[in-house]
Amino acid sequence: MATVTKKGWGTAPFWVDLVAAITLCKAAFLLFFGLIGILAQSSVSSSWGGGMVALGVVFAVLGWLLPRGNRVARALLVILAAASGIIAIVWAIHAPRSALIEALVMLGFAVVVLVLLLVPEGVKAYFRKT
């Protein structure tokens, strides 16, 4: 008789929970700054607050689904982390010198998320179809 274990916080491998925590922190950051963007919309030339709020909601949902073993959430996070890494590299090359540290930090987090979602065998096994 096969045993069915419930997937979620505490039953996921540590690395999955760590990536979920990073994702939820990124969601909170995006939601907070998106709210600031919406509130300051009348005094800025371009409206970016709504896009940040939408992206924050996407990251919040992915961070909530990841520890539950959702393979779609894992795939979307891999795609978003790869895109963030590419954007960070382009930003580091073309942005002013003062933005280099921010670009490197963004690249670092993207690499950490990619490595944690793709390398550890326990993470791969957690997301395999059961």
C-alpha cells in the first residue's frame, strides 16, 4: 500500500522552502514598491506601479505554490530567474557605474534560485510525478 504524504511547508526539502521564502520576500518588495508607484502616479512621468503590483502577485502565488510540489510554479520560477539573470547582465553592462552593485546582487539572487531549483537531487525528486 502506497503512502501519500501531504506536500507543503515543513515537508518540502530545505532548499525548496528557502527558494519559496526568497520568492515571497521578492513578492513583498514588488508589492510595496508597486503600491508606492501607484500612490505617486500623479508625480511621475510613467506609470510603473501597476506592473510591479501584478508581478508581485505572480511571485506571491508562485512562492505559495512551490512548497506544495507544484511543477508549474517551479518551471515559471526557473524562467523568471533566468530572465532576471539576463536582465541583470544587460543592466550591468549598460547602466551607469553606480548601478553595478545592484545589478550584481540581482544576478546573484537569480543564480542562487536557479541553482537551488535545478541542482539538488532532493529538489528534483520532490517535484517528480508521484
